[in-house]
Amino acid sequence: MIAVTTLGDGVVVTAITLVVALYLLSRKAWRRATGFLVAMAATAVFVPVIKLMLHRSRPIELYSGADAFSFPSGHATLNAVLFGICAVLIAHDRSRWTKAGVFTVTAIYVITMGFSRIYLGAHWMSDVLGGLLFGIAMVSAFGFVFGPIRNEKVGRVTLAALVIGTLSVVGTWHAVKSHDTALEAYAPRVNTEILAAADWMENTWQTMPERRIELNGDDEEPLVIQFAGSLEKFAEITSAQGWQRPPQWSLSSASGFVEGQTPPDSLPILPRSQNGRQPDLVLIQKDPDDVKAGRWVMRLWPSEYRILNGSALETLYLGSVVHEDIMRPMGEFSGPRTDRDFPSAEGNPALLIPGSVLRTRANGSQVVLAILPTAHSATSSDETPPASAPDQ
């Protein structure tokens, strides 16, 4: 994504703009050359003016001046206009299928450019969508005004070769040259907050999220575990009560979903995220043989908190424990369905950890707190917590 986003930097856009403008002028396509330069200049002015008017903050700090603001995305806007107009010129008077091919390739490239800005945390999605909409409007206006011109001949194959060649040469040079700098600038940034173990056990545990947050922002099942320390030790201790790691996703394990008699502990786990993070530990416990086929699933997600336990810093994990009933429609399929999202107090695997404590919230929900020191915990002298920065 860093390579893709650097292809849309000002250096590359400027180089392609100059090459296209010089080619149009050399072919004496005066009106199209003028329209192209006006469109690019108007876009280059529009982006910083709107940024300064709205003052919308970026997800992360990247630039200074007008570029420090977020809306709209300069990459999305400039590249949509530049490559959109080039596509109009190249596809002009071509067959329907040729036009479809040219605009499809162009759209894929521009959308990928916009997605890279969201992926790297440089922009919000609305910034990119706003830039793409402006670009579409500008390209449509250019096509409406300059599309009907018949007396300005442009070598479409030559123009396409010049655009692709310039993008390949200048883009590759710039991407390689700026890669290390960009890698550092776009590095993921996470807020890290350190809590004393005693304070966490007594009071701060109540400030942790009560429920899992889905990607769409909805609250899901309760988070009934707060655990700090070694995940390997957690898995080892709980294995005595039948908790085990689920099978990894593979063609063989996935085929269990289309078989009617797949045991609960042979089905891989469906993905679930907590506030955008994937779980670092997943364990399952199969129901007893005399109970309807099902399984308990425990997931532990890393949080932005670190627990200071003595001189050691331990990552704090938030976990849920849900029960899945295995549905077998028509005896031909096996599909897990969550039928309980809160275990009984004694069914919480975190209670198996020595020294764990059961806490009750004001609303009556319960959460288990536990600490298991890691073998090589970082001490306050050899690990400096990351500086606070906005989440990407």
C-alpha cells in the first residue's frame, strides 16, 4: 500500500501532467491541452482551499500547512482527474468494449489509490469519497466540453504509452527513493496507557469496555475476561479442563462446514474483531458427550493498556466466552450459531488461573481479572512505552 500511495504523490502526478500537456501541445490540440491544464490547475487549487476551509483533522499527523488537514484527499482527487481525463482522451471514438476496458482499468487504479490512503490511516473514507466525487465531476465536465472536438487528432496509443511509461519510470524511481521515509511516516500508531496492577484490580477494571465492539460500531457479546500476561501459560493451565486451540483454517477444515456430522471441535472458528483488532488467543471447549453437540469459544483480544506488575509490563487482554450450537440443516451441513454469550461464573476459563478474582459490575454483569507474568516481561528500564498518538 505504501508503494501504491507513493505512485500518487505530487512528484509523479506533476511529471505525468507535464508529459501529457506537452504531448497535446505538440499535436496542436490547443483546446484539449488548455482544458487539461485548467482542470489540473483548478483541482490543485480546490484541494488546499477546501482543506483550509473545513480544517478537518487527519487520523494521524503526517504533513504541515494546508496538507495537515484531511478533507478532501489530495491523492484521490488529483489522480481521479488526471487519469480520468487521460482515459477520456485515450478512449475517445473507440468501440464500446475498448471504452469499457480503458475506464475499468482506470477506475481500478484510482480506487486502489484511494483505498491505500484509508489503509495507511492518512485519510478517513469520506475524504477519499469526496475526492473521487469531485474527480468524477471534473472528468465529466471535460468530456462534455472537449469530447465532441473532431479537428484535434491525438494519437491514443502514443498517449497511453506516454502515461504508462512515465508512471512506470517516475513512479518506480519515486517509490524506491521514498520507501523508507514513507514506511516510517505511515507506521501504525497506537495509544498505550500503563496501569498499576493494584489500581487495575481495585478500580480501573470498571473503565474497560463491557462489550465487544464490532467493525460497524455495534456492541456485541459481553467481555467477561480481563487478563494480563502470558497467553501460552493461559492456554496451558486451561487445557486441564478441556480447553484447546481450534483447528486452523485450511481447505480440509473448511470442508467440515459442508458435512453433516463434523464434530464441534473440528470446525475452525469464524472471525470476530474487538475494536478493529483480531484475537491473539482463541480456545474452544467441546460440550460433554451427553449434551447436544456444541462448544464454548473463548477469544482474547489485545487492548491498548499495559499492566505494571512489579517491574514488568504485561499486555492487557479483553476476552469473551460464548457458546455455539452446531446447526445441521438437512443433515448435510454443519454451521455454528451463537446461542449463549455469557457463561456461568464457574464456566469462565479465566477462573482457572491462580490468583484470579471475580468482579461484579454495577449492572450485575461479572468479569474475571487475572495476571500470569510472562517469562521475559519487559521491565520499566528496558522498555519505553510508545508515545501517545491517535489510533490509525
